[in-house]
Amino acid sequence: WGVAGPHRADGATKQPVALAPDAGYCGTATGIQTAAGCSDGTHPRAHGHHNATLSGGWYSVFRGLALDLSGPLTGVFGSLNMHGAAQTPPYKFKIVKYVGKDCTGSSWDDCVIGSADSRNPSGVYSGNGILDAMASNEVTGQVVYKFSPDDGVSPGKVGMLAADLSMIIEFPIDPTLMNTTVGGTCPACETHHEALRFETAMYAQTALDGKNWVIFAGAARMESDGTSYPALFKISADSSDFTTGKGTGQEMYLDGSSEALKLPSACEGVTDAKQGRHTSFTALTKHGSYGYAGTSGRDANCDGCEHRSACVVMFSLDYNSLDSPTKVIVFEGGDGGLDEKDVWAAAVEPITEMGADGGFIYFAVGDRSNSGFGRIVKVMIGGTDTTSTCTSGCFKRVGTFEESASFGGIVHVADLNGIVSLSRSFTNTTYTKFSTASVTSISPQFVSSNTSGTLVTIRGTGFYSPSNDESTYNVSCRFGHTSTLDSDFQEEAWSGAIFVSSTEIRCTVPSALDSMTSTKTNNRQTYTELEVSFDGFPVDGVPTSGSLNPYWGKSMWTRHDAV
């Protein structure tokens, strides 16, 4: 990641060849397709975030990735759903695999995924129907997927592919607990074409037995009129157990049949006799012993659903059918809150000092119908204590960041000590880097405005000292005030920092004049804002006034609104 953003391999010669729909079919993207009939046509599930009628109740069309870590070279599985109104069958999908290559002696841009096969997939699996979700056994490279057959009538199916994408076996999905639970009132629910509307999936390994699983999440049809509730379905990702199971798995339905299986009313914005029927799981992640599922809804789902808040359900990765979620937390949604309504994606930052289950999860959230708004919500994990006063072993919301775009994805990158988000439009993709460091205290908080050189101690979490050959210092502070053009952060107010530990750094305070403090008052006291950068302090000494390059040019700031 450089001054201008992430380094990217050349798209025409280095990056993998773009996935193309089969002849006569359209992909799921909008605004970029050139095939006949595709410019105006949209996959029906792509309407899901705003129109349940057009999407059939689905919230999105699956576009996920999965990994093969079974060999010395990383493999990446990708997916593409296709539709063709005049074709038979009307829906198709493909799963592809890209593999890297040995980078010894090669430049970095010759080592991107797909470079080992002239930028083409090393394998392709094609199927008829709509791919609902997929994930992989990262230990063996085998892919587990669930799809809806193209006839629109047959029950959904689950299948397993070998690491080279050759078929191993396929079964109709068999939700036995669903049949036991609602078979008397809805005997056709279990075998309905959309009995299980899975929106996403992830790989997990259980610590007690070392077994591998794929966990699907979405909603389950539990009533004859089509009413559905949030659902999890865990199926073996080990080939022998997958074959023996014949489409069965461990099921969890938040259908309100008990208090332990009922979503809080705030998750839907209304108190309902059938609590949960307006909600689906749309995001999954895991860390340590637990999985975390995020919810979504729609304003149009009910009168009052516009007041919903996104919720995150914590569950044990070892769960069995008939088990309940471990805990649920509620974000700040639409009822006078911060519009943290729907969860799009999640990324985990493990923190070793916080234990095997400890760290932070960053959830990309927001009202899906608003393309000009998004938030990243920071959640502390490590236990089951959801109280606001918890300091360890917690599961609680601890921060939020507002962005002027909706997030298409989010990932934690350990080497960057930060998270990288992706936002999309018809014409471009924007990548944004956010620091995961947080400041909890500054001492002393008051210094004389007539002096300079006071050393202040800054405490927090996630501090680090990066390697930076372009800078005199690896960490720096700047003092001033937030403004549109950064004009109130003067060059003279930069200060190289002393890195003490991951929880402490120290910086020297400039004069009141240099920090633009003399005219800024709060409660009759002058003040300055302090920002910290882990991307360097380029040169020693004070530069000539106006010398913006390289003084400013080689440092990146997360600004006042850092996570």
C-alpha cells in the first residue's frame, strides 16, 4: 500500500482474466455488460436489498470467494451466477479456481492469483440452477456448495467438489429438524424449492474433534404461507462424513419457538407475534470457538421495519441441532439511531493478548437502499459478557465510523495493521485503508500555551512500529484542527513519536501558534486536536513553509474520524 493507494498488478497483462458468462447468458453485474439483452437485464436476486417480490425473498445474488490452503500455493475459488431469459435452462452457475505460482525470483506482479495458468482458471465446474452459497474445506481444498435447481420446483441440493473441481457427490438437502419442528403444520416446507434460502457460507473447524465444516446462513421456510426465519445449517466438509450424511446437517432456526430462539424486537424494529419473520442472516464470520452471524431486513417488510437495528448473533461452532445462540447484541439502527440497519460483511482482527477467542470484529453495515452511506461498526469479542462496563471476556459494540459510500466488502490485513474496505459504483471500485489502532487516553491533557516541547503520553490499543525506509521516524503525531483542506494542520506541528509499546507512544507538543491553537476555544480554553500516523514522519527538522512534497506526501492519515 503506497501513497497513491494499493499497488495493483496490470489488469490487461497480469491480473486474472475476468469471468465471462456463457454465450447467451448475462452475469450479475450491472452497468458493464455488453452481451445482447444484458444491459437492461438483472439477475432477479440482485433486487433483493430493496424488492422482495422481484427477488423472491432473497437479499442478494451470491458472489463469494473461498480458499484452498491444502498445498504450498494458495488456491482461490470464485463463483459466477448467470441468467438468460430466452435460454434453457434459464439459470446457470460456474465455480472456478485460480492458483498462484512459486514466486522465487519473480517480481510481485508476476505472482498474483491465476498467473500460473496464463491468468485463466486452473479448473471450472458448471451447473444448472442458481448457486446460493459456497465455502471450502481449507485443509483439503474440497468445495461444499448449495444451489437451487433450474426448474424452480425441485428441492435445493448440496454438493461437494474435489480440489480440482471434479464432482465428488451431490444430494438433495435434508433439513430433518425442520421436518420435526414444523412437519405437522407445514409438511411441504422441508421439500420446498426454497426451504432454505442461504445468503452466505463459511468454513470452520471445531477444536474438540478437529472436524471440518461448512456453515450456511440465511433464512428457512417454516410456515405454509412462506414465512421464514433466520437459520444456520452446519454440514460436514470432510468427504466421508459428507457422503454418509446424505444432505443432513446441524440446524438452528430462530423461529421464536422459545425465548432462547427469539430475536430481540429491536432487530426488526417492531414487536411481533412471529418475531424474526422479517429478518435474514446475510453475513458470517468466526474466531476461536465462536461464529457470528449478522442480520438484514427491509423497510418494506413491515410497518415499522424502517426502525430496525442490525443484530449480531453469537453461536458456538460446536453447536448441534436443538441448540440456541450463545448471545445477541443490537446495533444502533433507524429508530433515532445511526442507521446501522443491515450487515453486509465482516472482518476479524485477532488479538493474541485477549485470548484464543479475543479480538475485534469490524462489521460493514448500513441501509442497503442508500448507496451514499455506510458504517463500520467495531465489536469487541473474547467472551459472552454483553454489558457496557465489560473490560475482558466481552461481546459488545465499542465504536462506529461513518463513510459516504456503501461498503461492498471489508477485510483485516495484518501486515497493514488495519482494515481495507471496498466500495463499488457502476464505473469504479474504491479501496480505503483504515487504521485499527485506537486511543483511550492522553496525559497530560493540559499544557501551557506559552511553552512548547512538553512530552505527552498517548495510550490505547493496536499501536505498532512499522518498517519504513522513506522516513526518519516510523510513527508520528500532528497537532492542529480539522478543516476541509487540512489547512489547520500546519507542517510545523508535526512531531516524530517515540514508540514504547502496542499500548503506549509519546509525542512532543508544538507551540500554540504552530498548532493553530491560539484562536480555537472550547469552554474558554484554547485546545488542539492530536492525530497519530503509523505511516511515518518523512524528514527531520522543520521544512520550508509550503513544501508539501515530500513532507505531507509520504504520510497517510486516518484523520479525526479513525475507527
